[in-house]
Amino acid sequence: MNQFMVSKTRIAPTPSGFLHLGNIFSFSLTAGLANELGASILLRIDDLDTTRVRTAYLEDIFETLHFMGIPWDEGPLNTVDFNENWTQLKRLSVYEENLKIIEESDLVFACNCSRKVLNETNTFIYPGTCIKKNLPLDAPGVCWRWKHKLSEEIKMNDLATGETLHMRPALQHHFVVRKRDGIPSYQLASVLDDSLFNVNMIVRGADLCESTLIQLQIAQKLQLKTFDKTVFFHHPLISDENGQKLSKSAGSTSISYLRKEGLKSETIFELISAELHLKTKVKNWYDLYQQWKKENSPLFFPNNSKKSN
Ligand SMILES: [Zn+2]
């Protein structure tokens, strides 16, 4: 799996909920891969959606990373440092510049569909209602949506399988690029940030695979060269007893809850091992990565396994 040269990865939590077991699993894989491949780790906190961000959640990120021993090399040291130097609000001019390029390149159309109208379509697929309306992009209260259909096949550098072609995400035509309030969408801000910080390996849950494909399309149109070469690893998610992915509101799986219950970080790593059905219980991120990889190779790291033919 060392066919890709990677130098920097990132952990990118959003302070809109308490970090949970699933986040720690993801961060452990990120730290493990960074360690194995010689990449540094950037802590990048996505706080652009100010309606969902809470100070308590921001504090929780630092407390939990320290408590669980998750390392990072670059990025904010604490909430004060974050607010002074690293908040996404500091990069609004970068987002604005790129929104300007997007506007001038005729990549978007304005949409004034209300939430009610969108909900009535009873599907997550935007039906393209506003394309023909030709609303001005600077009209009040409109969002900007991606004009073109996504490419049929999108090339992704996959850490596990090498360069692979993915079918376009069916549900994501005309995704939102700029929200009603003028703030860039997660998809745009995320890809711009990763590019700006020269991140070239992204480890994220399989639920974000569609986001990856969308972001690759944005990067291509904006000619963000570094993102083109970024290597991705999409890992399976830890699910709850009902088979649902863990949510940020799930109190009993949040690290902050478990910590207040008196659990040590070692015990929480043992819990994660149990959730993942690992044969050996581990006590830290390093062992979690090693053990998970051992049990999941060659499924996720086929290049590392011996060929049987
Ligand atoms: Zn619309």
C-alpha cells in the first residue's frame, strides 16, 4: 500500500456534538496510517456552520483527544488558539475568492426552493427545478447549486485498492455549493481547506464516500492540483446494537459521557475493540490500528497480502 507518497493527513471533527467511539476509531486509523506512512497529522476543526457549533463541543474535541492520547502535529493547541488562529472564519476570503471563480466559470445556478418544496419531492434528489429559472446569483435568500451533472465515472486514489473508478453518486446532482446565508457548503469549504493545508491523505468513514466524489469534482473544476493526488481511505463505521451508525447525539457512546462514568481511556479502547469484534482487546490507538489492520487485511489492504495466484 506504499505506492502512494503521502506527507500529510488530517483529523477533521465538527464541533456540533460530542466525539464518540466511532470518531476515536476513525482518528486511530488516521494516526496509525500516518505513523506507518510517515505523514504528519493536521487537526482541522470545521466550525463554519455556526448555527450548529457549540463552545462545549469545541472544548470536548481537545479534552477527548488528550484523554484518548490521539496525537496531532499541526493545528490548534486549545480553544483559545483555535479561535485566534485556526477557525474557518479566518479563511472566509479564500472561500470568497473561489466562490467568485465558480460564479465566473458558470458552474452554478441560483435556487430559491423552500425547504417545504424540497421535502415535498419526497426524495433526496434535487429535481433541477430552478435551472431554467435563471435567477440572479446575488438574489437574496438563494443558494447556489452545481450546474452540471457529475461525471459518469470519477477517478479516486484509493489507499487500499489503488487508482479506482467510481460511479457518480446518484443522489448528489446539483449539490449545494453556497448556502442561503452566503456561507460556503461543507463540500466546498472542506476541499478548499484540505488543498490549502496541502493534505494529501484523507481517512474518513465510508458514509463520506459520496462527499469524496463530489469534492474530487469540485477540485477538478477549480484545478486544485493537490487534491487530485490525494489518497483516500474509507473505513467501515462502528454501528450501535440496532445496526445504525453512531450519531453525535448518542450520549452513552460519547467519550465525554464514558469519561464522566469513570472509565479510563484503556477501557474505552477495549470497548471499541469489542464493537469492532476484534479478537484481541487493545488499549491505545496504536494497537487499535495494528490489530484492526491485521484482522481486516487483505480486505482493506490487498496490496499488502500475498497473491494466491
Ligand atoms: Zn430550486
